[in-house]
Amino acid sequence: MCGIVGYVGPKRAQDVVIDGLRRLEYRGYDSAGIAVVHEGELALAKRAGKLANLDKVLADTPLPPAHTGIGHTRWATHGRPNDVNAHPHTGGARRVALVHNGIIENFVELRSRVEADDHVFLSETDTEIVAHLVELQVQSGVDLPTAMQRVCQQLDGAFTLVAVDAEDPDRVVAARRNSPLVVGLGEGENFLGSDVAAFIEHTREALELGQDQIVTITRDEVTVSDFWGRPVEAQRFHVDWDLSAAEKDGHDWFMRKEIFEQPRAVADSLIGRRTTGGLLQLDEMRLADEEIRDLDKIIIIACGTSFYAGMVAKYAIEHWTRTPVEVELASEFRYRDPIVDATTLVVAISQSGETADTLQAIRHARSQRAKVLAICNTNGSSIPRESDAVIYTHAGPEIGVASTKGFLTQLVACYLLALYVAQVKGTRFGDEIDEIMVQLEAMPGHIETVLAQSDAVYELARAHTSTRSVLFLGRHAGYPVALEGALKLKELAYLHAEGFAAGELKHGPIALIEDGLPVLCVVPPRGRDQLHGKMLSGIQEVRARGARTICLAEEGDSTIEPYADDLVRLPRVPVLLQPLVAIVPLQLFACELATALGHDVDQPRNLAKSVTVE
Ligand code: M6R
């Protein structure tokens, strides 16, 4: 939530900061703002709504040609999304400007302390008090880094803070606790960003920061300390994707571009996973074979789409390794006193690596001595950094708020994990693992085959613009696909959409069926006859009550034809791998329907890409 940018260098700060915010806008778009330091004074502009609103303000009244600046794009937590609550906020003397991502939990108490000294607050935010406190510190004579340290020592909660001081024009100071922040290392210029997209146009060299750290950037120097001023060595890394990966490439939406990138993303996530001898290798695994053999339970924790990837993983891991798997919403995990110990492997799935609910859950798991393995798409983010091991997915940057290629590559990582555990525990023979790997390696081609039907799916979607409700049915690994299909439609088309396990329908939800209600059905492959037959019965039951069925069924499955009002064909793949192809038409359907309804697909209302508050 919230995107943050900071810059010091020879370029015009307004241009660098606004371009950075444009790439971070997916993180929040309730308001946007910028502050620059010029000739000993702050110049500020901020506006409610999307960055385009701020663009208009700056087109009419550009900021002075400063070389130091900070910017913010907001996902509101405290205070409505209006101009006043937009960041940056300043101290009372307008000497310090500050932007913030996260929540300051003790802001009321801090605010009442200074309100007694006649400080006037303009906004309803939890941020403004921090600007006041930092300003009080610099007014007392300390420099900006020291001021930031002293203030951070008083703060509770999660925060990334970035500040400038009008009387210290060549320096930007930032702090982080439980919220993301990376440093971009340029030549004679340096950058700060919530993620590397903020500065990828300028540099691909970056520093990752740890918990409770303060970073100071000038044109030529980057210094990192902890909240008590002790120097810290930050970890340098190279960003292996470039600007073109963050652009739309001719598509109308990032989401559509990302859907079409899925064959490549899946292929990339499979590269280098086998030794020349054919054994599976997961470089970033960092768990000893002994530890894996001793596992007696796996708990998967995640949120949203990543949670549904975890549900698919349960079917694969249990089937291939005979190890019990629980899948749990990260936001619920630590509040129920879960039974976790040193023989439990906790798998945290997160595209962004910054989801606060997941981060807190892994901290709880580690405090109970469990090993934590992260499945993550974002190098250097908090979740892999705080885990014992990580499998990186190689989806490339995912900008669309609705996760697509993130999901598919998470599935691949889950399959790889399952096979790896099977290899180490010896629950599958080497040739069985080989066979599944060959099937996985064929998936990019199968996904291409599904994408080739996009026009037919788009037509179907456009025929549903007046629909108010859609149900999704699936069984086995198709059940999480149904849930994920419904989530896509909710978040993009703002429709009532619900996914059900098809067998559960008759226990209540079938009462929802009425004439003409569209029901999307993920039909399992015929190899699993019982499953397939049961699904067919479920489809007949809803059809008999007036539903219009849109069935996703494998090529050559003629048994489905009498029961499908519309039919989308899927390639023939094993049931456990079917989610990799079955979700694709559902993503296309949601994207196109939302487009036809005139919604902003990349920035759906009320959402943010990365949810860094609990
Ligand atoms: O970055 P994460 O994978 O941890 O994010 C989890 C969810 O917030 C995310 O999947 C969300 O549900 C997406 N908007 C779904 O499209």
C-alpha cells in the first residue's frame, strides 16, 4: 500500500519523482503528492485521486527546478482520500516534508503530546505527527538522519518514512520498519522507492534494507544505520528485469499484458531446476535433506490469490509426498494459537513479499521454531528475507493489481516444492518425478493454446455486461480455480461472484440458482472418472434449475457437450496440473468484462497491489 519515491541528483526532481510514482501507482491511487527542496524552501503539490490529477496541477504550476524531492501515491488508512490528507505532510514551520507508508499505531498519544504545545494539525492522518516530530528535532539543532533516528525510536507500528529538510537541500533520509523500501544506486544520483520499479529507468543496481534501519542518500553517498545510529552493511543486488518489463507493450492494460506473458513466465520459473543427472534442484532451498525427511506437517499461509495457489499445492503435495498439508489464511493464522513446532514446515506464498498479514504469520511461525520457506516473486522483499529458505518465482514484475502470472508461477513453484520433497523423502520414484517434470515443461505450450482462444472468451465476456451475479464451480484442484476465477471477477468487474466446490452446491448454495444465472464450470479431465462424472452431475443439477453453463473442459471431452451452453476447450493435461490452463480463460473473462463495463482494470476501486497493513 502506498508508493514512495525519493531522489537526489542532477536531474529535475519533479520529473524523476513523478515518473517513479507512475510506476508505483499500482500500490495505491487515492491521492498523490510531491515535495521538492529549492533555495532553502519546500515546494509542494498534492491532489486527491489518481496521479493524473496531480499531473494537471503540475502542468499548470510546475514546481521550481529542484534536484532533491520526495513523492507519494496513497492507499488510505487513516483519513479520507482528500487533498488535505494526501502526502507529503509538513511540520508546522514547513521546514520538513515527509511521506509515509504503513500505520503509526501510537499516533494519537504522540499527537496529544505536542498538541499541548500549540501544534496545529491540518489532516486526519497518522503521518502528520511524524513530520512535526522530525521538524522539532531538526529545529533543536540535530541533522536530519539523527532527527529521523530519534523519532523512529518513539514510533509503534509499520512504516516507511521518507523526509527532506528545506535547510539541508542535498539529502533525503528514510526509515523502514515492517514496510518496504529499496535504494537505487546511480552515478552521481541516488534513489529511494517502495520497490525497484520506482527507479528502474535510471539504474538496476540496488540496496535492500533490513528492519529498523535508516538510510541517508546524497548525490554521491548512501549510508545506512539502525535506529540508534549504529552503521549497518546493506545488501547490494542487481535487478534482472528492465524498463520494458514495466511497460504495457501495446496492451491496453498491464493485466492483459501479464496474462499473455504467462507462457514465458511459467517457462522461466522452470529453468535450471534439474541437474544434468536429472535430479530436481532448488538452489534457494537452504533446508537440509535431513530437515525435509523429518517434516511431519506442512502449513501453507498466504492471502488472496496466493492462498488459492496454496490450496492447489495441498492436492499436489499430499498426493506426491503423503505429507499432511494445512492451508490457512495468513490473517487468521497467528490468532488461533496454531500447533507448530520444529518438525513443521511453514510455506509462505506471496507475490509481493510484503503482505503484512503473511509477514506477521511467518514471524509467529518462526517464534514457534518452525522452518519457513517463502515462495515469492520479489527479490529482496521482506518475506523471503525473513524466511529460512525461498523459492523465487520468475514471473517478472507484476503491475496489474489483479494477480495473474504471479499465480501461475506460484503454482509452478508449489509443484516443484512438492516434487522436491517427494524426491528427498523417496515417496515417488525418480522416473515418476521425471514424467511430471516433462508434463510441467509442456505447460507453456498448453497455456499458449488457451490464449489462442482469447477472442472467443472476450466475446463471451462482452455478452455478460448486464449480469449481476456469476457462480464458479470446480472440484479437486479445480475448486481453487473456481475461487480464483470468482475473485478476479469481484475485484475487476465489481460483480457478485462466488466459487464453490461443486459437490457442496446441493448443501445450500444451489438455492442461488435462478433462470439465466451464468455458472462457470471447471470440468476435471476424464482420466479421473469419478471426479469427472460427479462434476457432470453437478452441472446437470444447476442446468435443471435454469442456470446458463459456461464449461471449461478438455479437448475431446464430448460428454460435456449436451450440458454446456458455452464451451471453452482446455488442453489435455493431468488433473493436478489443470489449474495452470483452467485459470487462463477466467482471467481473460474478468479482464474483458471489466473493460467492457468501463472499469480501470489495472487499478480497481478500493484495492492496492501490495497490502502492507494488517
Ligand atoms: O503479494 P501477495 O501475493 O502476498 O498478495 C496477496 C493478495 O493481496 C493478492 O493475491 C490479492 O488477492 C490480489 N489482488 C488478487 O488478484
